[in-house]
Amino acid sequence: MSTDTTANEGHGTAPRAGRGEGSWGDPGRAEEAIALSARGIPRNVVLFVGDGMGEDELTIARNYLKGADGRLILDAFLFTGSVTNYSVTAGDPTRHNYVTDSAAAATAWATGAKTYNGAIGVDAFGMPVPTLVELARERGMATGIVTTEEVCDPTPAAMGAHVAHRSGRGPDTMERCPDQATENGGPGSIAEQLVRTRPDVLFGGGAQYFRQTVRAGEFAGRTVLDQAAAAGYRVITTATELAAADAGAPLLGLFGEEALARYWVGPPARVDRGPAAVCRVNPDLPADQPSLARMTAKALEILDERAEGRGFLLQVEAGLIDTAGHDGDACGMISEVAAFDAAVTVGLRWAEEHGDTLVLVTADHGHSAQILPVDVESPGATTMLLAHDGEPMLINYATNLPGEILVHTGAQVRIAAHGPSAASVLGLGDHTDLFHLITRTWKEADNRVAD
């Protein structure tokens, strides 16, 4: 079966396992990974997040892209485990919510604090908690945030902002978090706070929020883009400008008014099952939209130079897995997993060249898709695709009534690691453990310097 590879730019493929050999048949690779994990303390940390990338989404993408016996780069990590991802109740963190949203999940690993759905960088009582990006900057490290979603979306926002509700993306959307509004003496919207936090690299969509006007304070009457310019940011908006950018100034890459476009399109999920189909290139894909792999490569290049040997922290998110899941868009979801796999390939190659970089891969929550037998009469809506081997694959969406927005699931999700300290990622943990793993490596580095 032939499928366009636009979404797979830079896409690496793990060796396809023979049926008699198995995926675990390379002791040399295992010994190398174990030795690298024990080598010491990472100077750099790269965290890859597949938003809504549950095991079902991974399996669907693998089947379509590689076939049932194929492997993604995401499958090549030796050190793997799972993480729980529940949130808690606002005002009472002893009461669990078993299905998280992206805001609470990202806040958990960004701050180490469990919080309520919708919260960005605040605990269950609405109090701001320092984030990994803020702590890294205090250490003199370079920092970066990359996403295919809007940069004010929950996963990137939780690394550098503190608002009571995720909807407070720009000065004009602060209705649900009035205490943070600048006109009420607060720190401002997510866009304003991200500029103030000043990661060295901030790439994604969401330019619309940076065109909004600041209501009060030093930049009252001016746009958030003006605030970014005053903070020293160079603003870029196309893949061409991204390729030409250097490390002379912090970079604000706004590559779309909203989220970036999905690479592939295909038949929408429907109650009356349609014929088996293949995905095709999105005809509305902007010609100069950068891929996630290219954004990742540029971020690594810039951060390595700006870190000047002090190390860096980078978070890279494939945000469109989630939005495609909400829409029941199997082809959009698959193409974003492919783009994510390509970005992880870039990160792994960079880490292998440098040797002092911990690469972490996880998801914030599961989502709405599942694979069912092709002859089943299932509830909900379905999409039938022809997988890599030409066989039909029935994808079912039933986490809400047909025609309604599909919702997350509460299952644990995968975590994987490669590099120094990667062996810490084994068995079952929680999103908050990511925060403690990363900050523990920083404390160990400080202790080594003190000794």
C-alpha cells in the first residue's frame, strides 16, 4: 500500500523484527543502553509529549504506517514503563478525578503538583507552583518549548505560566481567571506570562493571542507581540525563516494563527460504516509550515548554543493527536503520530551524538480510538482504513454520542527513556514522578559540583 510520507519528514524506522527473532533479540543494544543510563548525570533533558497518545493511538498508527509486525522509533526504547495520570478536585486534592485533561496532566509533570482539570501551573487551591522551565532558568540553563498546537495550549503553557483556567490564553480571554488579569493586578494571560518567563525557544501556533492588546501595566495599550519584542524575542512565522534563524536572540516562532494544520486527511468516523480507505495529504496544508521534526532540530541547535555548556531543558509536544482524537479523525491522528516519531528520531540522534542528554517520551492521557474486529456491529462511529499490509483495520470511536465531541480516557500511558538516568523509568509511576526525576538529576549535579 502506498501512502504519502509528508508527515514522516525525517521519519526513522526501527529495524523490523523477524517473527523468529523478536524485538528483544539484540543484547548488544540492551548493554549499550544500560551502560549509557549508568554513565552519570544528564546535562540536557528533552521531554517529548504525545498529547492524547494512548496505547490504542500508538497501535493504530503503527499498524497503518508499518504493519502489525513493524516498529516505530517510539518502540525502540529499552527503558519503558507506564504512568498514571489522574487529576484531583479543586480545593480538595484528596478527591481524585480519574480522567485528566491536558492542563492538569502537564501541570503535574511541570510542577510535581496534582491539580484540577483546567489548571495551568497552579495547585489544587489555585496557588502558583514553580515550573521546570522556571527552575531551569534559575539554574542558568537554556530552555525551549515546541508544539504543533498553539503555544498557549495547556501542555506548553504549563511549563511557563500560572492561571486558574486554561482558557486564559490572551488578554481578551481572561473571563475564567480574573485574578490573573493585568487590569486586576495579576500577572496576565498565558501569552503574556510566557513572554515574561522567556524561554529561549518558543515554537508553535496561536499568533492570534499575541496580537491582542495588554490591558494594564508596563505594556498597557500595546500588543503581546510588542511585549515579546521588548523582551528581546525575534519573531519568525515560516519554515523558511526557521531554517535561517540563529542563536543570537531568543526565538518566538508563531507558525499559524491557531494550531498548525494536520498533515493527512481521510474519511471521518461515521455511524454507517464506510468502505476501507487510505489517508491522503491535506490539500490545505500551508506550503511553508515547518514540520515538528524541523522545529525540534532547530530548537536543539539553538539551545545547545545558547546554553554555553550549562545544559538545557526542552519540551516537544505533538498536540494534534489530541485534537484529531476529539474529532474522530483517524488520518489526522496517524499523521501526527508519524510526525512525532520523526521528531523523537531527531532527538535520539542528537542525544547519541552528544551523549549527555536524557530523552523522555510520554503522553498526557489516553483518547477515544480503539481497534475492533472488522465484522463487529459496534456502538459509536467508525472509520475503516487499509493498513500497511493492505488489510482492513476498523477504528472505533465511542467515548461520546455520535455527533458530540469525543473525550479522553483514564488509562495509564506509556513512558520511555534513553540516556543518562534512563533506568529510573521502569514499571509504574505517575506524571509527578517526571518532575522529581528531572529535578533530582539537577540536585545530583549540584552535589557533584559541591564535592
